[in-house]
Amino acid sequence: MDAPGGFFFEGPEKSAPAKSWSLEDLARASSMSRSTFAQRFRDTVGTSPLAYLIDWRMLLAQRALHTRDTRIGALAFTLGYSSESAFSSAFKKHLGESPLAYRTRLTKNR
């Protein structure tokens, strides 16, 4: 996957938001040391690799919640959260409302 700043990941990790990524995993996938990867990533993207991962997961969640048939529990596991509760808490912290409230607001405004 070509990531921002020209980072390149090969293999199954190229679309694996559910993987429990660590900084070491990300650095290894890009053939860099942890410190080099973290610094380059931050310099290029403007945020830490793990903050970027959370942003990516939340973007995928927002897209999935545009349809009424997306089950929030299933979505949580698809995105790498250990429970629906953990996902809902992260979503609310990131976006200021629960996944259900977000979906309800979107579908009401159509």
C-alpha cells in the first residue's frame, strides 16, 4: 500500500486495519527501525503512526455506518477492536458521538 509520504507496505498488512499494529510491526513492514520509521512518518504525515491508524479506522467506520445494515458489533471486530464497547468508546472520543447516533443522524438527514 502506498501510504502518505511514500511509505510502502507489502503483503497482507496493506489492508489490515483489524491487525493489532505496534510501532515495531509498522517499522518492520516498511523495512525501517522503529525510531527512523516514527520520525519519518511524523515528519511526513504530521502525526504519529498509531494516531494515523486510529484516524484510518474511524474513517472506515464512518463509511461503513452510512448504511443501516452495518452491525456495529461486527464492524468493531472488523476494525480491530476487542469489543463493541471499546469501539463505541473510541468512536465517541474521536467524533463526539456514538456510532449509533452518528448513523441515525446520517440516515435522518437523507
